[in-house]
Amino acid sequence: MEKTSNKNTLAPSTILGVSIEVTVLIHGYSILMVVFNALRLLAFKK
């Protein structure tokens, strides 16, 4: 599982001057992507 995706989106968007509201939204959606990917992997049957 990739736990670093949250850090990979939060820091660059802040450094690039994106407003804090948009940065928080990006961070929240990246967390959802990680959770849905984990659920998808759990549901995967060989």
C-alpha cells in the first residue's frame, strides 16, 4: 500500500502557491484514492 501519496500531493501543492483550501481538497481526495485502492485490493480474488 502506498502511504506516501498524501505527502506527495500536500507539500508540492503548498510550495507551488496553491491556496490552502485547494491544497486541503487535494489532500482529502488523495486519502480517498488510497482507501478505495486498498478496498479494491481486499476485494480482489485470485
